[in-house]
Amino acid sequence: AQVLHQFNYCPCQYLEQNWIVPKQPWLLNLDGWRDNPNFNLWCLEEWALAPVPETAFNKPHHSLALLPPDALSTLMLTIGGALHSFAMRQVVLKKPKQCLNNVFGLDVARFLIQQGPMLLSQWPKGWQKALPEMMKEDEVERHMLKQGYAWMKFILASSSHDILLRWQFKLDQS
């Protein structure tokens, strides 16, 4: 109940800062802005957010929007990796493999390489992607996040505006 209340009425609690900068950059300089009821009200009005009823979360994919921002980013990264699992399995050189281990962490990278191709028995055509040309950690991470974000946006495409926007609030929009 507390998570749903925060999700509906306290968007500042989970709002990624770069959503605020174009509209109210001074807000970030104030202590406690995330907990301020007036700023939360401003967010609700600025983006015309209506409360999401609890019944909306009967669809399991809607519940992903309730994840905390860090967990959501980790999920986006892992989904991006799953979409590259066939290509990751082909990596044999030490430097690119180390890059993948650093981006995902050793356990997740190992899981994606070993189990990723088997997550679906028949991967739809075009779902498996090639790895970026340059295997620099920041570029690989950005690419994987972008792919995971695009996949989740597709999954949530039929969701209400209020769920979709609140989900996006938790992620860096750049």
C-alpha cells in the first residue's frame, strides 16, 4: 500500500533528476525537495498524472513500474543483455569478455552467456542483436540500457499514460 501511495502521489520520491532540470533546475538545490508535498503536487499537475488504481497491477508487467529506480535500471541492463546473449556467447577474446563482466557483473554475464539463448525456446526474428562495434564499458552499458528500455517500452505500450510516464520517470531520459 505504501509503495502504491508513493507511486501515485509522491513522484519526486523516484523521479530521475534529469526530468526536473529542463523545467525547474533550481529545485535540485533545495534540501528535501523529494519529500516536499508542494513539489510532488507540482509534478502531478505538470505531467497531468492521475492516480493508478490498484487493479491496474493485476497485469504482471505493470508491476515492473513499481520497482525502485536502481532495480529498474538493473532490469533494463539485464534485458538488454538477454537481447544480445547469442552474440555474447561468441565473445572469446579476453578484453571484450572482461568488458561484459564489468558491465553486467560476473554472475549476470555468465548467466546471460550460458542461459540467455535458452530463455525463449524460439527467439523471434530480429530480437537477438549484435554487440556494439567498440567494446568500451560505458558505451556497452548505454547500448544495453537503451535496448532494455526499448523492449520495456514496447511491453508497456498498451499501458495507461500514467503507468508509462511514471515508469519512465525512474529512468534517465538522456
